[in-house]
Amino acid sequence: MRFPEDVPVLRDDRDTSTVTLRAHTADDIGPAYEACQDPEMQRWTTIPVPYERENAVHYLTEFVPAGWRDGNSWAWAIEYDGRYAGTIDLRPGDGGVGEVGFAVAPWARGHGVMTRALKLAVDHAFEQGWTRVIWRAYVGNWGSRRVAWKAGFRGLVTVPDGGVARGVRKDEWIATRSRDDAAEPAGHWWQVPTLEGDGLRLRALRSTDAKRVMEACNDERTQHWLAGMPSPYQFEDAEAFITGRLENLASGEGVSWAIADPETDDLLGNVSVFDLKNRIDGSVGEVGYWLHPEARGRGVMSAAVGLAIKHAFKPIDEGGLGRRRLMLFAAEGNTASAHVAVANGFTLTGTARAASPRRDGSYDNLLCFDLLATDRPQSAAATES
Ligand SMILES: CC(C)(COP(=O)(O)OP(=O)(O)OC[C@H]1O[C@@H](n2cnc3c(N)ncnc32)[C@H](O)[C@@H]1OP(=O)(O)O)[C@@H](O)C(=O)NCCC(=O)NCCS
């Protein structure tokens, strides 16, 4: 192919804005150099660090044209409303499968530019006969993951040490979109709405909650009834728990809230609705929780579960989790937990024998509760934001 004459121009025109993929020009050198000074760009891509002006000159005047001529890399400038906003490239591979890479300048982020550019590039790949496009990002690059999810990439896996940047190995996420996949999200990426009511606030967990999480999970009673928790529960365990909630949201597995004091916003506990991708029945969910010892004995968890289940039963198109049935399990003898279930209208459906492991290797019986969306009107007066 000749550069730039044969580089296809791909365009997504909307009423409010236009995203165009076009051949790079010498005018892009300055803005590309500027964009590559951004720490996020340096953190999540393989560009040289420090990034000098010569790097931009070499990339745009030698590497990119050579890629088109040789056919081993098709890199476009992304133009957003007439201004250079970033770069996206396709790297064809054997057997009709290739990879995509992208980056957008800080000023253009958060406007959907990358999602639109990615859809244009992937459509073009399929028009050229590709059967599958592979997306890769270092673990933790949530922005890139969300762009890929929005553009229909799926089947995400994590490959330990799968990526490398400037000689350093990094864990990597990989997902793909095949020619037969819709350019739409596959599966849910849940949000954590702030729920308020009954003198409580349920909000997303934050990194600053780690100390309170550690205290709550090191508590003797928490450790006794939740025998699967690390013991002792370290600060790093709390940090991993908080980060893991992002993964649960993104993978569609579950939603967790910090139960917070509405005055101080301090974490009082945690309530989660999880198992949302249950393999047998995707309309169910399980409710789980723990409370900081300082917050016990005053109805906090009963109220928090009330707010969470109201959200769980709300239809998905109204921003809820669209559940039909919720399950809740408590070890026999955990009176406080059984009380929370009963207070929220759950029915005790049975006892699973020797089903709740203890730390000494023995087992408690497990009380099994459930609640159907049709069981009762939702009582908690929750407001969402
Ligand atoms: C990742 C990147 C390409 C996203 O570009 P963008 O144009 O801001 O993406 P979009 O506007 O299309 O965003 C799509 C969605 O992702 C979300 N998103 C974007 N950046 C995010 C971030 N850092 N964290 C969480 N979500 C993010 C947006 O809110 C949007 O979701 P919404 O539509 O539900 O609101 C851009 O931040 C970037 O260039 N980063 C540095 C380089 C890089 O990481 N490249 C990818 C290497 S694999």
C-alpha cells in the first residue's frame, strides 16, 4: 500500500461530533509528542520513557508509513472534531486474527472518542477479512477495559506476566471480538449506586476504607463465622478486597457496598449481592455481609440489607440488578445473621447439613434462606443517586 494515499479514511459522524480515522501527517508530531508526556500514557503503553520529540518524529514519519507499506501495522490518527486526538493501530496476524492498540490524548478522554474509534477500526478489520481481533491491556487499566467492553470485546482472561513494557513483565488482560460478535457489551458491568435510607448510606468502597475493612475482618466474630477469610486479616488483604470489588463489577459477578455512617462517611460494614452470573439460573443472587464491631447491635445490617435487596429486585432497565430470587446463607448458631434474614422477609427453606466450614476442620450446619421478588412489597425507603 502507498502511504498516505491508500490509507482508508473511516468516519463516524454524529449530530454533535465526528470521529475520523485518517493517515497521520507531519502536523500530528507536536500533539502526539504532547500526549505522550501524560503519565497514564507512559504507564499503560510501551512508548519510550522519557518520551522525546525525536520519538514522535520517528514514529510518525518512519514507523507508521513503513507499517502501511509492509502491511504489518495499520496505524491511524484519530481526529476528534478536526483535531488530532490520538492513535489506533491494527496489527494483522496469521489466520485472519490480529491485534488492536490505542491511546487518546488526555484532553479528548471521557467523551466516547476511543469507543467510537475502536468500533471503526474493528469494523474495518472485519471488512478486510479478519475473523477475530485481540485486545490486550495491563491489568488495572480500567479505562481501556471499559472501552473494549463497550465495543463488544468478550471472554476476558488474565495472563500472569503476559505483557511486557520496557523490559518489565506485567500481568495482562486479554479479550477478543470475533466477526460474529455484536459491537455491543457482552454481559453486565454493574455500577454501585449510592443508596440512602433508614439513617444509612450505602456507597462504593474506596481505597481509604482499607483500615476499617481490616479492623472489621479481623474481629473475632467475623473471623469465626466467615472461616474463609484470611487470618490474621492484613492491610493488604483489605486492599485486595477493595480492588477485587472493581473486578466483580466489571465481570458482572456482583455488587458490593460500603455501609457508611451518613454523618462521617466512615465505613461501618459491607453488604454485597453476588453470584449474579450463576451458571444454572442467571436471575438469582446471593446476599452476604459483615459489620464492623463498633456498628453492631443497633439494626444497621438489617437496614443495609433492606436497601441492597430493593436495588437487587429493581429491573435492570431502571438501573437495578433485575433479580428474581435472592439467597442468603448463615451458619446454624449465627443468631445475629439469621435475624437479619428474617427481619428482611427471607424464608428459611432448609438446613444444609455440615455445609459451613470452621477453622478447626469441622463443619456447622448451614441455614438456607431465600426471598422472591414477588414475596412482599419492598419496605425500605431507599433513594438512589
Ligand atoms: C483508555 C483510554 C484509551 C480511554 O479513552 P476515552 O476516549 O477516554 O474512552 P471513552 O470516552 O470511549 O470511554 C469509554 C468508557 O470508559 C470509561 N473510562 C474511560 N477512562 C476510564 C478510566 N480511567 N477508568 C474507568 N473508566 C474509564 C468512560 O467513562 C466510558 O464509560 P461510560 O460511557 O459508561 O461513561 C484513554 O484513557 C487512554 O488513552 N489512556 C492512556 C493510554 C492507554 O491506556 N491505552 C490503552 C492501552 S491498552
